[in-house]
Amino acid sequence: MKKLLNVIAVSAPVILTPIVPAAAASWVIDSQDVLGFGLGAATTGSIDISGLNGNVDGPSVTVSASGGLTLQRKSIPSLSRSALFETDGGSISKVLGTSAPPTGEINNEGLTFDFSNQVFLNQLTVAHLYPAGEHNDSFGEVGVIEVTRANLSIDSFYLRPDSETTASLYSSLSFTSADLVPLVTVVNLQPAIDGQNDGSDGPGDIVVEKSSQGGPGNQGGVWQILGDNLFGDFVSMTLRGLDQDNIGGNTGDSDFSFVAAGGAISAVPLPPSLAIFLSALVGLGFLSRKRSENQAL
């Protein structure tokens, strides 16, 4: 028995090593990566993120459009991949949506990302999300992020542009200050403007939009949400479009596109009962060793 306990005491650190969560692996996947794995199919199949340049031990992910729709691309002004924390350089000029009109954008039907592991995000980037008045939108658009947890519960978050260059993330369609999601930052990578000086643009209007008049011209409405853990741990994410009056189906006011997402595989916590059991074994082993040393004196 003493020999057994001594063996446990010596080997316990080895036993514990694979159970203690390792440093979280990091990864980024963008629209260009997805489009390269099967443009035109309702489901791209499984993309192994760890096989993409600049990623470390990422999960695999299946990207799918519902209702028999296919994946489609849409253009934006060129966007540096370094802005998406990519390490393989270059730029992105195509973003991802579905075949439902407007083609290349995501409406209420949704675009789903199913992960092989439980993950969390520290960045999510979308495009073509405009406030009221821009691109003929009667109502401001809202990007809906739906996450499914490991226990199959679902939580929703809402990204709403407040102007052409500012946006906020909410936990409710009430859009009140109490609903603001804490500890996140929303960065505008390209202004949400249509390049027109037509007097109908939304709040916070950029007065000169036409490039011929010194303005930036038509831009992609690109927004990046940043934070250590944006939506908590989840196994699936669906992006849907709505507008600020929650009028689903009005595709002119409820659409946007996917640009990129990045994060890590969630660390699996040590079960409390297992931790207590192993701690007890370690304690017994060291106690037995101490007794053996005392008897030898």
C-alpha cells in the first residue's frame, strides 16, 4: 500500500498535466477563407482553421446558409487583412452572404458557423451595415449575432450603427443604455456611407460624401467588435439581419455581410469532483512518503 501511495505521489503531477487546460489556441477566419472552400454550395463543408495561414491549432468550422440558399460574395472597397489581425497579409475585397436578395448579404434567413469545439470570440467583423438614410434604408439596419451554447441554450446580441462611423452592441432590441454589452469596443474600419449628397442620410451625417467633392465616396460600412470574450463560450453562431424597428423580411433595411471572426478554443475546466479526488491522492502519497522518511531516521 505504501509503495502504491508513493507511486501516486510521484506520478500525480504527470497525471494532472494533460487535464489542466493548456494556453488557448488562437485563430482567425475571414470571408476569403470561406469563399475558397466552396463558393456556390449551400454548405462549404468543414474548414480546418488550423490549416489556414497564421492560425494555431484552431477548430474546424462548417459554414452554411439555410433554406437551400447558396453562399455568395459581394464587393467592398479593399480592406487590409492586417486590420483583421491576419498574419498572411494582403487585402480583402469580397465579403460573404447568401443568394437571397440582395445577393452577398445576410438577411433574416441567416448564415451559420458550426464549430467542432466550444469556442469564444475576441473579434467579429461585418460589412454593409448602414444607419437609416444610407443606401436607401428607411430604417437603420441591425446585425443579429445568435450563439448556441454547449447546453443548447441560445443568446442573441444586436449590432446597431448609431451614425456612419459609430455603432453599439446591445443585448436587447430595446436599444437602451442598460442593454449595452459591457467590455466591448466597436471600431469603424470603413464609414457606412453611400457616397451621395442627397440630404436623406442618417444621424451623424458626413456632409461631403461624393469623392468628386473631396469626400470618401461610397464605403463598405465595415464594423469590428473587439473584446476579450465577446459572447461567452459557444458551439454555433448564426448571423441574421433585422432593422431598428424589427421588421423582418424587409430586405432593403435588414441585411449585412460577414467579413471575419477570430478567437480561441475554450479551455475545458477541471471537474470539481475530479480535482478534489486527485488532490486527496496527492496528499495521501506525500503523507506516506513522509512517514517512510521518519521511520528511516
